[in-house]
Amino acid sequence: MKVLGISASPRDNSNSDMLLRQVLSGASSAGAEAEYLRLCKFNISPCSACGACYGTGECPIQDDFQVVLPKILAADRLIFATPIFFMSVCAQAKILIDRCQCLWASKYILNRPVVKPRQTQRLAMVIAVGGKKGGKGFDCIRLMMKYYLDTVDMGYFANLFVSNADEAGKIAENTNAMQEAVRLGKELALAAGPVPEKPIDVELIG
């Protein structure tokens, strides 16, 4: 069981990153092989809307996207962690999501499989942390990630959303959030059977 955790936050000691590490710890404790990836360490350019992928299924821009994409496609489980910036994912996350347009083109224009068939369902979990007390900022995350995860052939398994956590590292004080992250990591690694009709939704106040 290969579990890939993608940390999109550009900030050191970020809250979403700390939760991601807890989820990966939980997955590892369940016997999974966990890998951590921090997006800001990679040079990934924005999608240029050139349209080339509509004919090839591949992105012609040569950068670190070619390093990250195979890891996503090889993973049995994906954890995508992002802070909320202006009611959406951060820029680093959005760039990666947009560059996966080549997978959408391959799947829906060229009718090519994104990944080879496998016995186990690929599943994903989303972590998002916002500074506001309310939870409206998570609505856009749910919708965006629903379509992104469909594009990369991942079943949408769970969300861990935490609000009112703006200061770097503040999430460490939220014992409930840290424990829930470990629990969900274990559940994600051990999950079997069909994808749930709706993702498990854990929403907490930081």
C-alpha cells in the first residue's frame, strides 16, 4: 500500500502540513508505505492553456511536474493538504491541479485510462485549514477536489477541515484535530470495498 502525502502550503511549520504528517503517521502505523512531498520544493509552472494535451494526453511543459505526476499515478492512497487562501486552495496547489488538465484530456478526450487497472480502489483524503471561524471556506475545496480526484482516478474518501487556525503551528494545540488526523490516516490505509457515496467529513474549529 503506497500512500502519498502532498503538502501544498508555502509556509514552514504550517498547520495543514502538520496535520498531513499526522495522517501519514497513522497510515504508516497501519502498515502502509508513506511518502511525503512538499510542493514548494518543486519547480512547477502554471498551465499555459496551449491545448497540446488534447492531442497527446501529455503536458509539453518540461519541469518538475514530470517528477510529481508519476508519484500521484503510482499511489494507492493520496492525501492532499492545503491552506485556504481567498476561499480556495493556495497557489501551489492550484498550479498542480491545473497542470493535471493533461490527465483530463487523456481520460475524457482521448478515452485513454489514466492508470492501469488494479485490484484495490485508489482512495484520497483532503486536508484544508483556514483562519476564519466559519466553515464556508471549505465549500469550494469540496467541489474543486471532487473533480480533481475524479480526473486522477481517486475515490474521494475523506475530508479533514479545521477552521480558526491561522497562526503557524497553532494546530498542534488542537489535540482533537491531531488525533483525528492519525485516525483518518489509519482508516484510509485500511479501507476496503466501494468508495463511500459521500466522503467522510470531519470539520473542526481550531
